[in-house]
Amino acid sequence: MLGLRHAALYVADVDRAVRFYCEVFGMLEEWRPDADNAYLTGGSDNLALHTGVVAPRTNLDHIGFVVPTPAAVDLWEVRVRALGWEPEAPARTHRDGARSFYVQDPDGHTIQVLYHPPISGGP
């Protein structure tokens, strides 16, 4: 197994969601088969955005974007704020040495920007 590299989210407005993930996280639109679906890539990941019927609240807590260093978390926080998105709280370092912050996308999905040593390539 190569890891969890794909997530699919229901969104109210595909165009708005594509703008958010491309502008804020630098993803690229890979394919849009129709007005209700878009597929984005970033690094080795794939994010599917679907509309039409917005699903009721599910048990999804959050999705995360992994970054290579603790300092990168802070740089992403600066970028997110500069683009007008307010994180839930400032970035913090966790007991296990990970560092992260959370921000919500336009549809209320929680996104974690995360440095996690075992998967970020750190000590």
C-alpha cells in the first residue's frame, strides 16, 4: 500500500471549492467531467469535489495536508491568513513532535496542515 492519497468531499459549489483548494493549497485542477464534479491534484494526492446532492453531516472529522517541516506549518498559516482565511487557532506543537493548525474550507470541511515526523520525513 502506498498510503491514503485520495479524499472525496461533497461541496455546495464546485467552482468555489476548486478556487479555494487551488488558491489556498496550490492544488491543480486535473479533470472536470461535468459541472457537478472536479478532480484536483497536488503532490501525489487527489481530491475529488462533488456537488448535486450535498450529503448530510457525516462522521468525517477532517482531512490533512502534510508538510515537510515544522517551519512549513507556520509559513502555511501565514499564507492562509494572508488569503483571508482564519485558522481555528494558531499553529501549535503536539506532544508527539507534530505541529499543525486547522482551517475550514468554504463548505465547513476542516483541513489540517500538518508536520508529522513519521510521514513528513523528519526525525
